[in-house]
Amino acid sequence: MFEKVKMLLFQSRSGSPRDPWLEPDVCDVLRGLGGQPAVVAPIGFICDHVEVLYDLDVEAARVARQSDVTMERAATVGEHPRFIEMIAALIRERLSARSGSIREQADG
């Protein structure tokens, strides 16, 4: 049975293009897994876009295949109805709090 290991990996840099890439790099880790399966979850992204699609679905998937690693990528939240409802609820909450604050200032 495979040992379950959780690791925080990176697929890109953060900040200026002059900054070094964040490490450990997802492809480097996939190469070193020795055939163990991997689940990759792009936690820094709420939707699929070119960086996720290329870096993980193309490049990391290719490295995984070459390294005999079975890799699955978890979906981003994207347009999931529960995610959209959470965002809407947070907006309503903030608008309600702001509206109450404005009323207090007007009454004061």
C-alpha cells in the first residue's frame, strides 16, 4: 500500500518575472515519486485558465506519464453553484453591514 503524503507544491512564481519560481516545483516532485499516485489540487486558483490548463493538464500530466505516476487533478471551484452562492452571500453580508454603518452615521 502507498504511504499517503501531503505536500504543498508550486506550479509558478509569485510576483515579478524577475523573482525565482516557488519551490518545490510540481514537475520535480512528480519525477521523484517513484511511481506513487498523485492528486494535484490547484488551491491558488478558483477557475481553470491557461496557467492551470497548461501547467497541470499538459506539462505536469506529461511528466507524470513519463515518470509512471498516475496523476489526477482536482477540479477548481469555477462555476459550481455552491461556490457562487457563497460569494453572493458574502456580498449580501458586506452590503448589509455597510448599509447599517451608513444609517448609523446618518442618525448620529
